[in-house]
Amino acid sequence: MDATDAIMQQLRERDVTADKPINLYEIGPTLVGAGYSEGEIVNALFYLQSMKRIELMDGNRVRLITSQTSQ
């Protein structure tokens, strides 16, 4: 599983929606613990934002725009 899929899985598991953002610190340790580097996570977050699947918000928060899995 690549970092984008892992992030989306973490967001779905925590029931993140457009109306219910989550702090990235809630999923970061799990992703690092699964072996993803900080660089991989950041790149995946920016990729997901560019694909309009998530929105990065102030205060290190993220919300899901779509629940579609990555291609």
C-alpha cells in the first residue's frame, strides 16, 4: 500500500468527512509506525490535495472531500 492509500484508509477509519476534519497528529504516528517517512506522507498529502480528495486546513487539520480510493 502506498502512502496515499494509507492516508485515505486512516481518514476513512476515523470517519473524517468534509464536516468533520481531523488533526494530522492523530494519523501521523500510525503512518510513521507503518514505515512511511515524513517526506512520503507530506508528498502524499499534497498529491491528495491536488487531486481534490482532501483539503489541508489551518491548525494541521485535514478533511475529506471525497471517499474515493486512489487509482
